[in-house]
Amino acid sequence: MNQEDHRLHLQEGPINLILDVDAFKDIRENLFFSAEKRLSTVLRELVLELDLLKLPWKIHSPVPKGGIAKRMFYAVSDLDVFVTPMAAVAGAVADEILDVMRKTVENSDYYLDNVKRMYVNNGGDLSFWLKNGSSFSVGVIDNIEAPELNTKVSLHHESPVRGIATSGWRGRSQSLGIADAVTVLAKSAVEADVAATLIANDVNIEYPGIEKRPASELKDDSDLGSMPVTIGVPELPDFMISEALNKGVKTARKFINMGIIETAYLSLQKQTLVVEKNNNEK
């Protein structure tokens, strides 16, 4: 555990969290303690049902028992594409840890009066809470390997957005598509996580020089099995970039129309499209 200012860094196996609580020190430390206590049980809980969570969702799939596993399962339920609950794991963990702190805050008048905002960042997937009158600002970048602030989004208490996630072929997770980054704003991190993954998968084209390999060759325990995931993308002609992005836009609109997400930012080789709830992209 490493605490700096009003942030806390927690790590448990592959889970790497940054927590931030804008509050008095005594409140902050109590909330951090509750988050750390919950995190200590997360890996064991997930491992118990890992085989089930790596299976693609189907209409008759058994519902897992663990709280985080259920978040993952329901986030992919009823989607008509290949997807496993593992697509939602980072967002689900962020939501769970945030919820532990949120419930403590909302059950105490003292805490509620004195906590302005808080968030959990799980490797770039964020779950956050805002007190009435507070706001949360987040930067959106187009290429995680050359991070540069491209867009800044300010979210107020009145906004339904409480989760943000990013996916792409350059990230830590495997992608079927070629997007440099797809950042999604949704009501929860788990919903944003699934949508970002599937939108990024669909930012895709056939083009010489795009390199793909079976997921299982790159990661033994990949839930994608032998499906080809992207490991390299050459410079593309502008019209091919537009074609790939527009495929992702169709998927983003689908998620918006289903009420799952609010906004999506799709980026590929310095071209960016923004798809918002009014169905107009920029």
C-alpha cells in the first residue's frame, strides 16, 4: 500500500488500483481501509469461478455466485456477439471497490457532508462517485503508447456517467480490431468496459501488413482462445482509416440506442470520431 496526498495505490496480483478520495484525512483513511479489505478477497473470489467466466455468454449460461462475477456476467448478458464475462473484469472490479466506499459514505451524514468526490482507477477503467455540486474531469488520449491529452471531459453530478473505460489493440488487453483507443462513458465502469472492448473489436479492416496472431499463443489463459488478435498495424490510407472507424461507429450507436453507454471516442492513426447520445458523430 502506497499513499500519496489523497490517493492510494493498491496492488493484488494483476489488479493494480489507484484510489482517490477528496475528503478529510480520517474519512479518507477509513474508506481506504474498507477498500483494501475488500480487495484482499477479490482474486480468490474470481479464481473460484474463472472457468465459467472465460466461457462465451449464452442464453442458458449458469449465473455465477460471486458479487463481482455477477457484475461481469450481467454486463455481457443478451449481447448478440461473441463475448465472455472476462471482457468486463477490470470495470467490474473498479465498480465493486468504489461501491464499498460509496455505501459507507451514503450511510453516514458526516461522511456525506465531507466527501466531495472519489474514484477507483483499475488500469485505466474508472468508477467514480460525486457529491451534489461536484464534478469530475478526465482526459481522453488517442494513443496510449504516446500519451498526449487530446480531449478533456468534465462530468457533473447531474450527468448519468459514472464509469469510463478504454480499449484498443495497443492496450494491456487483447483486441480483435485495430483501434488505437476507444474510450467509452457509461453509467458504470463495467458497462463501459464491455462496450469499449466490443467497439474496439469492430474498428477493423482487411489490409496488407496488419499483423494478427491467435490469442492463446500470446496469453495461455486467454478467454479468446484461437481467435486472431492484433499485434501490429502499419500506416493506413486515410480512406481505410475512415472505413475502419465507421464500422466501430455503428457498434457504438448500437450501444447508445440500447441505453448502455452515453458517449464513445474512437481513435485510429490521428483520426477521431465522437459518437454521442444524440447519434451525431463529430
